[in-house]
Amino acid sequence: MPRENSRASSYEINPDDLYDVLGNQNRRTIILFLGQHNGASFSELRKALKISVGNLYYNLDALQGYVEKDANKRYVLTERGKILYNIIKEESRRIEHTLRPKSKLYRFYQNHLRKIIFPEAIFISMYKDERLASIAMLITFSMAIVLVNLGNLDLTLFELSKKYYQSPAELVNLGVVSLPRPLWLVVKLLVSWLGITALLDLICRLLGHREWEWEMLSATLVAFLPIFSFSLLENTLIPVIAAAFSVDYLLVSYIIYRTLQVLTLTYLASTISIFKHLPLDRALLIVFALFYISYVTNLVLRRAFPLIF
């Protein structure tokens, strides 16, 4: 039963009170009715609830601290009652949305596509599992190294470069040192991976989510698998698709590239949702904000250092 808070100045909601009201249809209806009508008389409440006088008095007494009488002897919500009303209204909408019959397209998304777009099970399996996370990180990084040499994987944050180089022995002049092109691509890949992980962690900490599990480092790298795969697909599957459907190669390449890029972002959102205990919608906002930062950073780097970026 809801209890009046001993601190009159506090508007905090006792979780037990919230669950009590959510689980009691009459009390939930009283709060919603008073919130929607800015108060009501006893007879108006009884007419709306269709319950006995004693039952109504019993439930009103149970809502002390959330419901009170004003100067006109009408029942109104207290400040705490208004907070409770907003919570119940929002939760009622969510429950109604959950129970509402869904379209076939929505069911197809939930049953099939969602597992591909947000593969949370993969990242949950790595949570606090050092052995699995280490193996996943080793396999993914090894695959990236192979793609650097075979597919010319040139990654800067979230963007792949479209440059092609004449020889693996070509040196990249960094000013103080020159590196073979494959080694420079590996360095860029490492910096991109660690940089994205650090930025995600920083943004989450600024938002108050300070949890850290080192397995998130491995999960972040695994999340890059879709965009890693593009450097392999562009010389294998993409030409076949373009020829089969008589579509311009560059158009097919662009569509597949952006699709894989979006998958990388949704994989990263799944990662921080799990490792930072964030709602998925908020995780998506963080990741897409970081993507915008990445896009601007790439533009600046390519204009400032065109020979190496």
C-alpha cells in the first residue's frame, strides 16, 4: 500500500508504491482519471470506476500522499501524484504498444531481421568471458590483417579509403618515419579500433555510465566485421551482382558499402548497450553521433594529409 513520505519536501516515488499502483486496476484508474481531468469529485470518481463507496474510499486512503482534497473538496493529485501519473501514463503506452497486434512486416523484423541487425547474443556471450573474448579478438584481428594484404583494407575510424596502391613495398612518408604501406594500414586500423572504443567509453562516462569490462575492447573489434568484409566483397561478390542484374558496379558497391557501414554502427550500439547497460535507443544515438564525428574527422584528415589519408 502506498505510504506518505515523511519528508514533505521530497517528491521521490517509492518503487513499492509504483508497483502497487501499476498492479491495482482501481488505483491506477484513479491516478489516470485525476491526471487527465485535473481533479474530480467523489461522485465523478465513483461513476468512472463503477465501484462501491467503500471500495472507492479504501483505494483513496491507500493513495495518501499522491491524492488530496483541494479547497473545493475535489480530489486532485499532489506533486508526487503528478509524477506518478506521468510514469503510469508512459508505462501504459508502452504496455499498449507491446500488446497491440503487430503487422507481418514487424513480426518478420522481430523474429528474423532484428537478430541480424542487433546481434546482442554474440556480444552477451563475450560479457565477462575473457577466454571467448580473447579468441574472438585474435580471430577478428587476424582476419583484418589478411584483408589488409589481400583486399587493401584501408580504414580510418568508420570510413574506408578508395585508394589503390601499386605495390605493397610502397613507403608512406609520415614526416619523421616512413612505413611500408601494409604496416601503415595496420597502424590506422589499430588506431581506429582503439580510438572508437576510447571515444565510446568517454561519451558513456560523461553520461554517467562508468562501467568498464575489458571484453568491450574485443566486442568493439568484432563489431567492425561488416565493414571489414567490404574490402573482400568489392572484388568478388559485388561484380557478380552488378553483372547479374545489369546494374552499375559503382552503384551496387556504394549501396553494399553503406549497408555494411550501418551494420557496423548497429553492432557497436549492441556492444555498448550490453557493456554499458544502456537502452538500445540511447546506444544508437551515441553511435550515430560518433559516426558524424568520424565523418567530419575524415574530411579534415584527407584535406590536410591527402598523401597518407
